Amino acid sequence: MLFLTKDEHRIVLDRLVTLGKSITGVPTHDAGIEFTSLLSCFHLHCIGAAQSILALETQFGSEWFPTTTGYIIARSIFEVDVTSHYIALDPTNRSRQYIDFEKVILKNKLEAVERNLTSPNVSWKEGAMLEFQNYWAPKKASIDAEYSLISSQFEVGGKRVRNWSGKSLYGMAKAVDHVEAYESYYSDLSSFAHVDVMMANRFLRNDGLSKGDGPAWSMRAEEGDVGKVYLYADTFLTCFLMLLGKEFKFWDDKKVLECWNFPEAAGRESKITRK
């Protein structure tokens, strides 16, 4: 385990993006066009997300790096990585199941608008009526019919499941041996997506900008924040690119791990490694 600086982690992410963008075409996977299409979409998302993180530091610099935004973007790469690995365990069936879940999402949205048609809140009721008449009403019959064809896949005990796999993200992470990443990294990243006190602490703290007794409002990143965003994004994107390379024979794991090659960091092993 090497200890990398913030700038080295940024270089790793840039190298991973360059590797990911080197793909010139995606062959149809043996598992079918659905699996091929999903991994292609996930790949585009991960590369775009990584480039967005790089652009944030270019735009704002390290001192004023928008930590909460960076963490939320990194979080999405982890969710894509876990989802991709879980689908890859049974690519043909799970790809179709993942795609079919769109019909559940549309059914849920339709029902939500229909409930709002009788809302006691006049503004919501009027808004729901306009949305229903102009968008959902023409689609209602087809949405209901398509949902009825796949409903048995997504109902347990008469209740509709809340996600496509029937598992929580933790359940999927456990199934693909990503528990450590979930417990060590994802819980940290989720603080910012869920707007808990850890997110607020990035802005409400006494960092010398105020001489008052209370905390000061500041957009300044905490020490180590930018490096952690890169560390998380590097880790998740590395894992995803390994899977992508394996499934489509683009490259082997060694090629991906070369993006972490810093000979000058060899003497900075972590203490836990040297024990």
C-alpha cells in the first residue's frame, strides 16, 4: 500500500481517464446486447464523473474546492462499480432485470401524479392536473400494460420492491466483495448526499475567518478533503475499469494498476503495511 500525495492521486485519476477514453469501439458481449449497452453506459458515466472532479479543482483550486460536490460525484462512481459487478455475476438475466425496472419507475411516477390529483394543496393539485393531462394521460395505458408484464419480478408479498435487484446497495456490495469499500468509503460519501451534519460541518466551522464565539461560514476545503475525493474516485474507477477490461478483453488488471505507478512513492508505505 503506497501513500500518495493529493497531486499524485490527481495524476492517477487523469491516467485512468486517459485509459478509459482509449477505447475506440465496444464489441457485443457474449451475454448479449443488453449487458454490452449497460456497461458502455456505465463506462461513459464513470469517465464523465472523473473528468468533472478534475475540472472542479481546475476551476476552484485546492483551497476552495467544493468538497461536498466532489464527494457526491465520487459516490456515484462507487454505485456504478457495485451495480456493474453485481450484474456481471449473471449478466444476461440481471441486465434484463435492471432494464425492466424502468417500467416500475414509470409506474411509481404515474401513481404519484395520480395521488396528487386529489391533493388538499391547491398548487400541487393544479400542477399535477397539468402534468397528468399533458404528459401522463396519453401514456397511462401503455405504462399500466407494460408494468403488468413484469410485475411478478418486482413484487414480494404483494408489495412492490424499491430497487431493481431486490437488494440494498449494501446487499449488492456484500455479494461482490465490496463490503470494506462500502463501510470505509461509502458511509463517508453518503454524509454529503444525505445532507447530514458532516456536510454542514464543511461550511459551519471556526477556521479563523471570524473572531466571534460561534462557527464561521466558509467554503474553504478542509485539509485532506481534495485528496480524499481523488482517493475515492481513483479506487472506484480502478475497480470498474478492471471489470470492463476483463469483460471485453480491453486490457488486464496490470494495465489498470500501472496508472498507480509512482516509483518515488515506494518509500512511503503505510505503517500497517510494514508491520
